[in-house]
Amino acid sequence: MPVQSVAIVGAGIAGLALALALARKGISSDIIEQADALREVGAGLQLSPNATRVLADLGILEALRARWTEPVSIDLCSGLTLATRTSIPLGKAAVSRWGAPYAVVHRATLQRALLDAVSESPLVTLHLGRKNEGMSAADIALHCTHPPDLIAGADGVWSQIRKLVPGAPKSSFSGNVAWRIVVPFTEAPPELSRDRVSAFMGPGAHLVCYPLADAGGFNLVAITGGFDPGETWDARMERGRTIALRDHFGGWHPVLRQLIGKGEDLLYWPLCQASDGAWHDGSRVVLLGDSAHAMMPFMAQGAAAALEDAYVLADAVSTLPLPRALAAYEARRKPRANRLRQRAEFNRRIYHASGPLRLGRDLALALRPASAFARDFDWIYGYRAAL
Ligand SMILES: Cc1cc2nc3c(=O)[nH]c(=O)nc-3n(C[C@H](O)[C@H](O)[C@H](O)COP(=O)(O)OP(=O)(O)OC[C@H]3O[C@@H](n4cnc5c(N)ncnc54)[C@H](O)[C@@H]3O)c2cc1C
């Protein structure tokens, strides 16, 4: 018999989306979240058409559309000269090519839209301030309003639920960190474009910049080498040490160097990746989102993949008996997650290239038409999440 009730550990993008997707199939859920209140983590998110298609199916596209920006293009630029190497059209071109919009939005806006929809559903109960650490499946069931048929680990890159899945993926620090800076529109230099995503590439580092209308400023994410501050999304670099960040951008264009210097109290994230491993225990525990496949953000696909997982998992458990549903979910999702991870790693090498590789990259970007790059993304952005 398909499942009737699910315990979801983690109220991030994966957990909230799963609760919504299950509710649409008539399945109830209890979400168990460690935080006392759902607060904003990080700043911006790019939501590609494969992600916005899921948001449309979950019924929250219109609420978001009023607040997000749909950029006209993604521009790959030199961090040293600001020259645009190629420009991949988005906006109307994204809708007509991939069937859904490409958008940029503050994470808090997405989380709020998901949370509002979850709160309206009588089938979802959210339990805040309940940290699941070392809990058995039986302990988790005690937190729930209905005895769960299934436990879904949506508890992120440092997942505890993995411990209930023999052979589950393991997380490790990648050696890279992501620095987050939001620069108000009023303080931004004119060289930054308000209607597009700009990715500035340079040796050993890159900087992604896009406007967040809902935050009144530009979202900047700088990715460099760095050290691991441990399991936290709130590592802070004191003022004096921002020099260390600027050192990664020696030789970059002064406009960008100045921009990076604007961060008063810099926050950074350790970038971790999950290894390949089992996504379920064959009976009643399953992983999704970063707990299953945390990936480097070089393709901006982690949250998109979490939304896709949620949608496919809800499809599977509402149509198939449990062991088969879990196998079908993993078979449908794992090859794609692995391919996305490989593509992100490819982008890391391309974005951070130096020497002859950089010259080859720039030549290829100059010679290849933008439509060929758009075609490369068809398998990513044109994907339809369904079993
Ligand atoms: C710098 C950077 C930029 C990115 N940009 C993009 C982008 O542009 N587009 C994109 O698609 N993706 C992007 N990503 C990836 C994306 O942020 C993640 O893949 C996504 O947030 C994963 O969602 P999740 O719900 O699986 O995990 P999380 O968002 O980490 O949520 C996990 C939840 O579980 C809770 N939790 C954890 N442990 C426990 C516990 N023991 N008990 C109870 N609750 C627990 C946490 O408090 C949290 O609420 C980016 C990532 C980084 C680092």
C-alpha cells in the first residue's frame, strides 16, 4: 500500500517542498526541524527552469514571480578586464526554450513562499526546535502526530539521518569556500548590470553577481580556496582578515577588487560535497536534497535538484508500495544528480582556469555561438521532474 504519513527531518528547501508535494497527493507529514525559528540562511539563489517548473506545480510560482527578477542573460566575463566572453540569453528566451522562467531571488523569499503554502495545508505539521541527533527511527516517530510509514532525511549536507541508511553518502570539505556579500544598489558601481547574472572568472577564484530586487541590492558570491570552519553556515571573517579574501583577487579589475572590499563583516560557507552512496535503507528511510547529493555550487543546481527530488519522491511513494517506491526514486534521481555534480566540477575547472587552459577557454567562448551553450543546458533546464 502507498504511504499515508511521512516524518520529514529538516525544513530547508528539500523538506518544505517534499511536505507540499506529498500534501498534493493527500499524504500527511510531520516536519522536524532543529531551528527554533526558520531564519534566512545565505542570500541569493538562481532558480533555473527545471526548478521553477516544480515551483509552478507546487502552486507557488505566482507568489514568487511578484518578488523575483528574471534576468535577461547569464554573462561569462573576465574578472581581470570585465570583458564579456559570452552571453547566454534568458528572459523570454529561457521560457520559450526550456518552458519555464529562469529567476533570481533571495533565499528568504523562497523559504517564506514554501512555508506559507505548508502552513495553509492541514496535512502538514511543522515542529520547530527539535534537533534530531543520534535518534533512532522509533524516537523520530515519537515526535510525529501520526506514526510515519517513511522517514525522509532532508537535513542537509551534515545529515544525521544518513546514519540510519547503511552505505549512505559521506560529506567532505572541498577545499573551497563561498563568501557572501550583499551590496545595496545605491552603493554598487555602474559596471554591475541590474538585469543579468554576471559570472566573473579568474585564476583560482570566481565571483557571481546578480540583482536581488527583493533585497534591494546585488548578491555577490565569491568562491576561493579556504579552510574549513566546521559545520556552520555562519562562519565570520573579521574585518582585518578581509585582506585575505582580496588576496585571492590580486590582478583582478579594480572595480571588482573594490567591490569585494565593501564587505564589513564577511560571512562564508565551507563548500562540502557528498560522496556516492545509498539513498535509502530498502524499507523506510530515504534521503533527499543535500543529504543525498550535496554538490559544489558551480552550476547553481543544488536547490533545483532538491526540488526535483521532492517532486519525484512524492510521485513514487504515492503510486508504488514502499520498497519499490524507494528503488524507483533512487533509480530516477541518482544518475541525474551524479551528472549535475560532474558538470559542476567541469565548471570549477573552467571558471578558475589559469595559463594555457584559460587561453583555450577564452578562445572557445569567443568562437562558439551562445546558442550552442544554451543547447548544452537543455538536459539540465529542460528536465521534467516526474517518476
Ligand atoms: C554559495 C552557495 C550558492 C548556492 N547557489 C545556488 C543556486 O544559485 N541555485 C541552486 O539551485 N542551489 C544553490 N546552492 C545549493 C543550495 O543552497 C542547496 O543545495 C540547498 O539549500 C539544499 O537544500 P536542503 O533542503 O537539502 O538543505 P538545507 O537547506 O541545508 O536544509 C536542511 C535543514 O535541515 C535542518 N537540520 C539539519 N540537521 C538537523 C537535525 N539534526 N535535526 C533537525 N533538523 C536538522 C537544518 O536546520 C535546515 O533547516 C548554493 C549553495 C551554496 C553553498
